[in-house]
Amino acid sequence: MTREDEPKEPPTEEGGSETSPEAPTEPASPLGPGPQPPPPAPAEPDWQDLYLRARAELENYRMRMERDRATQAQYASESVIRKLIDPVESLDRAIDDLDGLVREAPDSIRGPLARSLDGLKALRRQVHALLDSEGVLRVGETGVPFDPSLHEALVTVPSDTHPEGTIAQLIQPGYILRGRVIRPARVAVSSGPPPLEAPAEPSAAEARPHKRGFFGKRDSTPEANPPGHSDNRNPN
């Protein structure tokens, strides 16, 4: 056996240590990364807290519905009363006109007119009693302070009998239904006493007095005796 036929040893690194063969690597998966671990389970909700919250919301809803139902029942007649106000005021005006007509009517027709007037007054008492039972109040008295929540000022007028800022005249009455204003009263508000009139200034002729001489005689100056005056005589 010749030297060339002997097996050759692998070369070694410096220092005499031999290298270990590398570990075989696994081939990459063509479908991507492998299966991931499952996410942690969510925390269990606080069922008692959710129950208490739902119960409180339900109780608030029930109380709100009861309050709305009571309000609707309290003002259920508002739409009817709004329509009834104008006929009631027309009835009041008719009674006032008929009352004046009865006083001026002759004796032959005064009796029938008086009976008709009594019937209308009885009807007005019934209608006003109905409005009172529904909680309707009439506002618009004169002499009271002006309240923008109850009154609607249409004009301001001077007045000697009513102080400034008070109701001097009622133009159209207002109505309140259980504390709610369904129509404000239209009024005229007093602006206080009227201003004092300044005395009239005298004219130029009245402002200039006549010049008189001694013993009450007119002066002979041309200013005091214009041409044509009897005292404007020639001394010669």
C-alpha cells in the first residue's frame, strides 16, 4: 500500500481543536408560522353591579313616566279652555251692551230685555264656575306692578292715579291654568305723571313794556309812540 492510498485526515483549526459538525436545520414551513397559543380568557363581568345598574335605570324610567302622566292629566283640558276663552269674552261683552240697553230702553220693551239679560248672566255664572273648577284664573287688574311673565305691554301712557311701572289700563284679560300662563294679559303700562307744561313765552310786543313819563303819561319817544299814535304829536 502506497502513501498516496492512505486516507487523508480532515484539517484542524489552529490550536489543535477539531470543529464539530453543524446541527441540521429544519426547513421553513411554506404555510407560515406554526400554531399560536390561545389568548387569555376575558374576565368575568360583575353580574351584581350590572343588575343594580339596570334596576336603577328601570326605576328612574318608571318615575319619569308617572310624572309625565300626572302632568298630562293636570293640563288635559288646556286645549279646550284655549278655545273657550274667546266665546266667554264675547258673552261678557254682550251682557255689558245689553245691560246698558236695558237702562235706556222704554218701559214697553224693558221687561223682555231684562229677562234676556238675566238669562245671559246666569249662563255666564255657569261658564265661570266651570272655568273655576278647572283651575282657571283671570289676571289683568289695574294698579298692580307690571310682570312680564303675566302681562304683555302694548303701550305706555301717562297717568296721575297709577305710579310708574304699574298697570294703568286693561286692554285684554289674561288667563292662568293651574300655574301655567295660557294667555298673557294685554295692558297699558303707566309711565308716571305727565310732565308739567312750561308757561308760554310772551311775544316780543308783550315782553316790551310801554315807556311812560311822569304822572303815568306815555313817553314821547318814537319807540313808545309809533307813527299814527295820538301821543306822537309835533311839539311845534
